[in-house]
Amino acid sequence: MTTSKNDILNKLRSQSVPQNELPDLLSLELSSQWIRYEDPTEQFAETLASVGGLCLRVKNVDEVNSHLSELPAYLESKNVCSQVAGCGQPNVSIPEITDPHDFENIDFAILPGEFGVAENGAVWISNDGGPARTLYFLSQHVALLVPASEIVNNMHQAYQKLGFAENGFGTFMSGPSKTADIEQSLVIGAHGARSLIVFLVEEAF
């Protein structure tokens, strides 16, 4: 068996693979070939809905509060926290928590997102890498506030917006947690947030 294995490996090594130039992903020519949408915001909302999330466009934080006051998941929550000034009625103080495990009982978290991606409904989220980063994943329900003007067409444009000058935390988040690994049965909230709502806010917050 060892001889057969060596024979196979030697034959593979002897194969000559022609060299090809790698594409220039930053060239204007190729960039124009990446997927684009007539209305990126509408596409973002549709894509997010397709993966179990909800997208609402609002004018300001006051309108967000108005929607929250009608949202059953928010109204039924006992432990609420917010990283957006003036948004929601938080009863858990984020700065006072130093151990990320202490966020395990958060029912509803209101958090900022930097920008959204139309092609996959993802939102780029980041912070300084402190305990609050776990809020995106430990909270039962998550609301993200994203500037309405910050929606890009595709992941190529998304990566161009990223910078890592300092150490921190960042990831793309799309829709509530889900899995269909077991018998192809879709389960929402399997290992993270049970629901996700994204507010696209027109005014600065």
C-alpha cells in the first residue's frame, strides 16, 4: 500500500500546471463586473428577510423607539441594554459589566452597526474588543441601527471599507442564528440571537 501511495503522489508531483496571472481585483474593469443592484437598500431588506431577519427604514432614533414600543420581543423583555444613546429603555448598564459571561441573561440588545451589504443582508459590526462584543451573540433578540446611507452592493465593496489600524473586534452578522444540520430541519436561534431587526436610520445617531 505504501508503494501504491508513493506512485500516486509521484505522478501528481510530475504534472505540470500552467502558470496563470491572478486577476487584479482592484482594477476598474473587473470591479464593474461585481454584482450591483438598482436599489441596494431594497435588496438588502429582501435578502435579510430571506434569512429570517427584518429591515425597517426610519428617519431617526425617535422612530426606532416608536417601533420598539410595538415590538412583542422588546415589550416582553426583562433585561434590556443599549449601546445607542437615547434608544430604548435599558435597565442593564453595559459599562458596569467586565465579564462577558454576565451578558448571558440579556433579552434584548440595541446595538450599532457600521454598514450593510445588499447581496447577503450582512451588517458589519465592531467595537474595541471588550466584553460587550458578546451582546451580539448572547442576547435573545438583537436590534441593529445602521446609517441608511451605508449600504454597499457586494462584499468586494464591503472589504474596501474595512480598516484594521488597531486591534479590536469585527465581524459580519446576517439574520438571526440558525441551523439545519439535523435532518435538514431549520431551527432559528440555535446558537445565537433568536431574532434580528435592522433599522436603517436616515439621521445621524
